[in-house]
Amino acid sequence: MASLARWCFRHRRVVLGTWLLALILIGGIAHSSGSTYATNFSFPATDSSRALAVLQANFPTQAGDLDQVVVQAKSGTLDDPATMQAVTAVLKRVAALPDVRQVRTPYGCVLATPDFSCDGHPEPVVISADRTIGLATVNLSAQAQDVPKSAVTRIISTAQSADSSSLNVQLGGQAISNNERTKQSFSEVLGVLLSLVVLFFAFRRSILCALLPLISALMAIGVGTSVIGLLTHVFAIPEFGPILATLVSLGVGVDYALFIVSRHRNGLLAGATPEEAAVTALNTSGRAVLFAGLTVCIALLGMFALQVSFLYGVALSAAFVVALTMVASLTLLPAMLGFFGLKALRRGERRRLAEFPQGEPLQGFWLRWSQGIQGRARYTSVVALGLIVVIALPFFSLRQGLADAGNDPVASTTRQAYDLLAKGFGPGYSGPLELVAEVNSPSDSTHFADFAKSLAGQDDVASVQPIRTSPNGKAAVAVVYPSTSPQAVQTSELLHRVRAAIPAAEAGTTLAIHVGGPTAEGEDFSHALSAKMPQFVAVVVLLAFLLLMAVFRSILIPVVASIMNLLSIGAALGALTAAFQWGWGKSIIGYTKTGPIEVFIPVMLFAILFGLSMDYEVFLVSRMHEEWVNTGDNDQAVTLGQAETGRVITAAALIMILVFVSFIFGGQLVIKEFGLGFAAAIFIDAFVIRTVLVPSVMHVIGRANWWLPGWLDRAIPKVHVEAAGVPADLTESDALSSSR
């Protein structure tokens, strides 16, 4: 680390030029190549995926994505000749587009090649009771994730070309929703500005030092997100992948740079030259950054234990950008410090060098706070634990699913189509259940028709469309429209009741019935992730436990750290449940309808937050461990370790919280959920767990904190976060002492 820092410092122009060249070159290639983000939520072994396979094999016109064109007569009704002619004409143009298989009009006609004639294709009329709202369904040639965005954009523009003073035309469906998704606009900018404000005050109003962490983090994020765009051509990455990677990397990148720059400033205040201060900063804080960054990457890559291919791209992209951010902190940052020289200190700080040549003595709020925790360890540990439990309690009501278009921005076409369908037919028309049957005889067809008919009278069923049989006669489809929205708990219960009734319908026949469609796919996705969650948690916790045990030569410290991390994640999920499922603070957060938590949120929050929580654990306990090695006094080690690191941890946490909070107020619902989850977890982790609970518990445990059986001590490798031979006044945990 010392050699790396010295080389980067002395060859700073080469290092800076390399990063700038990478940013420009990779960014240019990514821009010219474009990106192909995936949106597939299906699994090969689920009931909904088997339904899709049957459709693809026997019913080509039904195998693609099913989208909607919703038309509304602003004056008169849809039965007026002029309105009927306008609707039919625009739907014929939609049906003629290359990626469209066929269109069913509200008037009961099927528009398909060769002549787009309605003759001989009678279908149910789908017009509301007041005759003002009609539903046309559009069968695409492929699933939503496989339809080019340009094709979807053309479908939208073609359909909405008929929008006029007398006719309202809106579109819905998975392919339309993917195309209309809101991108992050000002959230990243807001997060950067808020981070800059905190850094400005953390560095005693030094604007140059406040800019350094942001420059380092943004450079790495710029290169990393460009690489993610290129990697979308290699493997599946969801559309929110780069947004999530930016969110995480901006937080950790600023944190990592904060520790290193603070340590560098401390070295300058202790009288070191700029080069030696940079070398010492990287050889102390840089080691902790390297260890913390690798821990975050390991936690992210732990998602591979879920064996869900959809999440592989998320894990790889986020881990790659985090690793790149860590590399920027260890290379670009010392190079930039070389350009700054003594300007990393303000003039007043340079004058204090003569007064405190060895650095300012430890004093102030954090010393008093840590001593207060030591004197009331049992009381504070109970209070802190009780607070966390209260925040986490809503977690036990957590329900997972996929948000429907009712949560889209009010001005989006998908939201307006959703509202029109709900007004004209009920909210269930936005997310129907598709009954797909494999039939082998006329008897099978009869039994399937009886089963579909029996569903029409059930609670929460609005209607069941007539059965359509495939051209080869081997498959049949019946569309069931629930009376409740796709994300409503009643719709999930209906899905389970339908599936529970299938074995009785199949009994005594060769019939095989499956339930597909977007709503069923989302439910299957949730179940698949939930089933694999225990092994995923076990893998990540075990890896983190082994790493911490090797670093701190202890059994109890890794155990306590794992429990504390799980508590912070539980609190985050509790806050998410209260906010998005119960509706607490709905108007402040800026969404319109409560519903389940997105199915992949808990998994990804666990992976990312477990890694981020380890950052603070490493910075806090490494200083305590150093003091324990020097003195053998547990109370002194815990108290001084917290006093030395308290300010830097809370300052770093405040930056991350502000970055994550900025994502709540813009973008997709899923990004709002990520932002709130991260912000709540980091707040609990830094301001309750690391500031109160961990030191309290370590005081209560006593010397047993540092116990490790001799045989185990000899068996596991020795990993040192602290640099050997570094003077005590220049240790990693002295970060930010210059601003105390």
C-alpha cells in the first residue's frame, strides 16, 4: 500500500490522465454501442413459466407480451360511427407494425395479416357499461424484455396519433411500462450537492478537500456505469442496475475518500510532508478501505447463492462499480493529493502546526460520549436494542410482490391507461390471470371449459373471457380478470385459490392447467426468492464472520457484528413496510398507492447493507483492537476506539444518508424503496448501533471480546488492517482529528 501510494503521488499526471482517458474512451464506446437492459422476472421451474412454454409451443399469437390500448370517447360514445372508424383505423395501423402479431379491438374483431379484416374473427366486445371506455389488446411477437425499445416507442406513437379532442388514447402492459419507466433526473445531482455540504463542514470549510472525495467517486462511477452499459450486451442486467450501482458507489466512494483524505490532513497537521502524509494515509486508512470494499463486493456477489439468473447482473454490476470506486480511492486520490500539496489544509490549520506539532490532543464531545457509554453500558444497550426492535416490528407484516401501473407517475401513459381501465372495468383488468391448458382430447377441452366457468362466480373475479383454442388443438387459453388490482392481497389470494383448485379439475383427465401472466409471474418470483433466502443469508454471514475472525482474532466480535448487521437490516425492512405497505409518510415520499414491497428489494438490501455495515464495523473495531493489543485493557480499548472514530463514522454515515434520501424524491418506485431502505439502515447502524449498542455490548462482555482458542488462532490466516510499524499518532483511526 505504501509503495502504491508513493508511485501514484509521484506519477500523479499519469494516474489522472489514465482515469480521464478511461472515462472518455469507455464512455464514448458505451454511447455508440447503446445498451440492452433486461426485464425478465420469470423462472424456468415455475408454474407461470410452464404456462408461457405451452403458449410458445402451441399458441404463437399468445406467446408474446400482451399489452393494452385503452380508448376513451371524450364526447359521445365509442359506438358513434366517426369514433368507431377512428379507433378501428388506428388499431389497424398498430396491427401492421413489425413486432405486433395481432390486435383485438374493443368491438370484438381480431386484426391480423394478411388483410387485417374483422370478418370471421368474432371476439367479446370489451366496452364499459357507459360505452365510453374500450380495451384493445395487442399481442407482440416476443416477451417484453425481448422487444426493442424503438419498436415499443413506435407502437406508442402510432396508437397515440389518434389522440384528439374527441378521443383519448393511452397504453399499458409490461412492454409499454418498461419503455415509460422514469429515469433518475436530479436525484444524483441532489445527492452530490448534499454530500458536498457535509464534506465542506467536516473539513472545516475547506472547499478543496470537500471536492476531493466527490471527484474520486464520480470518476469511478462514470467509468463503471459506462462499462455496465457495455456488459448489457453480454449478460442480463435490469434497467435499474446502473441507478442502483450509482446509489451504492456514490455512498461508499465518498465514505472511502473521506477516511483517506481526513487521515492525510491529520498527517499534514502532525508535520509530515504531503507525500509522506499521503503514503501514511493509504498505508493506514487505505488498508481499511481495501478490506471494507472487498467485504461489500463479497456481500453483493453472495447473491449468486440465490441461483436466480435475474440477479446475477445486478450483483456483478454493483460489485464492479464498488470495486472500481475502491480502486479510485487507492490510486486517483493519492494522485490528487499530490496536486493539492499543503493546500489540503486551510491557512489557519497551517498556523496550528507550530502549536501542536504532534497533532491536537484527544478531547471534546466524542471522548465525553464514549466515557458516558462506558459508565452506563447495560442501560444504554437495553435502550438502543429496544429502539431498534420497535422500528423493525413492521417487518413481520412484510408482503412481497410487484408494483402495478397504479404507482406510475400520474402523467405517464401507463398510469392513465390503468386509471381508465379501473374506471371502466375495474382495477383487475390491468393484470389478468391467464389459464393455459394442455388438452389431449375433446373431454379435456370440456373439463377445462367447466373449470373456467366455475371461476366466473368466485369472489374477487370480475369476469372470465371465452376460451380460445390453439390452431393445432393442443392448447387452450382463458383469461381471468380479477376485481382487484394486480398488487392487491386479494389478487394473490385469488391466484392461490385458483391453483389449489386445479388438481381437482385435472383429476381423471389428461388435462394439465397452468396459471400465467404478469401477476402470476410476480408471485412466482417472490416465492422463488423467499425459498432461497435462508441459504443466501447463511453464505453471506458465514463469509463475513470468517473475515472478521481473521482480522480481529476473536469469536465474539464477529458474532456481535453479524447480529448487529441483521438488526440494522431488520430495521430497514421495518421502515420500508411502514412507509410503502402501510402508507406512513406517503405524501412526503411522493407515491400514490400502497402495496407490497418489490420482490427483490429484501434480497438486495441484505446483500448491500450487510457489506456497508461491515465498513463501519471495520473502522470502529480496528481502532479498538489496536488499543487492546497495546494495553490489554478492554474498557480503555472500547472507549478510546469509539472516541477516535465516532466523528468520522457519523460524518461518513450522514453523507451516505443524504445520498440515499435524495433517491427517495425522484425516479421509479423501486428506487424510492431502495433509497429509504438504505437511509434507514445506515441511520440505525451508525447513530444507534455503532454509536451506542456495539460499544455498550463490548463493555458488558469485557475481556471475552478478544478471546480466540489457541488452536483456531494457529489455523486461520493473520490479516492486519493496521499497518505494522506506523507511529501511534498516525494510525488509521485518527481520521478527522484535525477537525475535532
